[in-house]
Amino acid sequence: MPSNRLIFLVDDDPMYAEMAMAHLANDPRNTVMYYASGEECIKNLYNEPALVILDYNLNMNNSNAEDGMQILQKIRKYDPEIRVVMLSSQEHYGVALQTIAKGAEQYIVKDPTAFRNLDAIIQTLG
């Protein structure tokens, strides 16, 4: 049996996070850790996640908190090999290009195909 895949889900929308966690839990190989803030995620990177799913619009309602791009840069600084997928409701091509240029592996829009797209990426983890 394949080993567990540790996946960090970082999203400040509890309703969306709950749906995503329920979906990801459908595969028994996935162990999902949920963080409502990027700072929590950064503090736990020592657990060596196989994948970080990071909300681009993280903390939009809290001007003192870091956004998804700032957290992405911190993850890259901590370990450039950690796979990061940016997840967002932003459908702008320029935003997607910017996140990939800064080190995100993929940019997935929060639309009806989001979970299917995440599944395809997760399957590449082994």
C-alpha cells in the first residue's frame, strides 16, 4: 500500500476549506493539515508536506496578515523543493503567470473543475 501524502491546505475561507478537506479525504493516502493563515503553515513546514495548496487571496480581510504571494515566497525560501499549488477565485491570466513566476507549480481557479484539477496534481505525488 502506498504511503501517506501529507498535504497542507491554507485557506482563510472556512466553508471552502471544509469542502476541500472533505474532498481530499476521499483518498485514504491523503493526510490533510488545514491552516487558516499562512503563518501557521510556515510554522509547520518542518513536517515536510508533499504539497501545499495555498489560497492566493489569503487574509484579504486582515490587512496585518500576509497574503498568498508573501507566503509562497516564504515557502520557497524555506525549501524550494516543496510543491505549491496556488488556488484562487482570481481568473486573471496575469495573476496566474505571476504566481508561477514566483514558484507556484500550478494555478487553479476555484471553479467547478478545481477539485478535479487538484486530484490530477495529487496523483503525481505517487
